[in-house]
Amino acid sequence: MNDHIANEQDRNDADRIRRQYANPETDPMNQLRKLDDAVKRPGLIASLTLGIIGALVMGAGMALVMSYDNMTLGLVLGIPGLIILAAAYPIGRAITSQRKARYADDILRLSNQILHS
């Protein structure tokens, strides 16, 4: 007969090995991670993109003012760059909030399935 009594480490190892062979499409935890990424990633990408563009435009305006003594063109570039930079975070949050509302039911269903299984 089998005299081996599985301890916590053995169970963790067996679970880790089992997960390697499980179909990732049917694993609820993988589905939950994918949905969570689908909610957060677009807002993060939009926020980072706007932030980088705003910082570059504002930096170009600052360079014109400081290096070339061109105050008018520097302000024409710097102020819109600052506005874009300031809008990056709220736009990213708005996109994430919109996607949270869209995916909330699926995420709650999957998380309840995982927590109560």
C-alpha cells in the first residue's frame, strides 16, 4: 500500500506540476488574470502614451524658451504639452473605469467560482 502522507510542501509541488499540464483556457485563474489585464492595460497604455507625448511637447517648448530665447513659440508648444500631460492620468482612469464596468460581471463570477471551489 501507499505509506506516503502528503505534507503541505508535497501538495504545493503537486499543484504546481498539475497546473503546468492543465489547459490554460479552462483554468478559471488564468481567465481571471486575462480579464484583469484586459481591464487595466488599455488605460495604462493610453495614460503612458499621452504622458510621454505631453512631456516631449512641453520639453520642446521649454527648450525653445531656454536655449533659443523664443518665448512665443516656446509657450505655444509648452502650454499644450502641459495640458496633455495633465490630462494623461484622468484619461487613463476614465478608460479603466469604463472597462471595469464592462467586465465586472465576468470578473466577479470567475472570482466567486475560484473562492468557493
